[in-house]
Amino acid sequence: MKTYKTILSNLKDNQVLIEKSEYHDQSFGSWYIQTNSLPTYRIAHDGRDKTIALKIKRNGEWDCLLFDKTISGKHVLKKLLTELKEKREP
């Protein structure tokens, strides 16, 4: 839950609008955080295999942009912030 709270807090600190987020204690601590942006991004943690993934929604499907096996998920967070910044710039 620490990584979930840290990433959620970091996104809010960077003014990233969150559409929804869920933490599932019964599913090995799996969770996801979904942005309220176009395109929509999702950071998802699979508690069973300890993988954090950055996904983007394209044509109604989730495509994986990056897998991160670190405990912190810092690579996924950095990639998402870069993606969002690039989308905002003209």
C-alpha cells in the first residue's frame, strides 16, 4: 500500500487529475490509478507478480507502455509524467 499511496500523492502533487483509483487488499495488494486525461493512462500493480505497469487506452483497449519490477514504481511514474507533459505542450 505504501507504493500506491506514494504514487497517488506524487501524481496529485504534479496536478495530474485522477479519474479513479482502487486498492484491492484481497488480491495480493493489487491496485490501479487511472488519469482523467486524453488519452487515458493507468498505472496498475499486480500484487501476485509484483509488477507495476503503465498502460494507455487506445481504441478502447489498454496497451502496455512500460513494465517496472522495482518496488517503488519510479520508472512508471517518470514515464507517465513525461507522457502527460508532452501531450500538453503545443
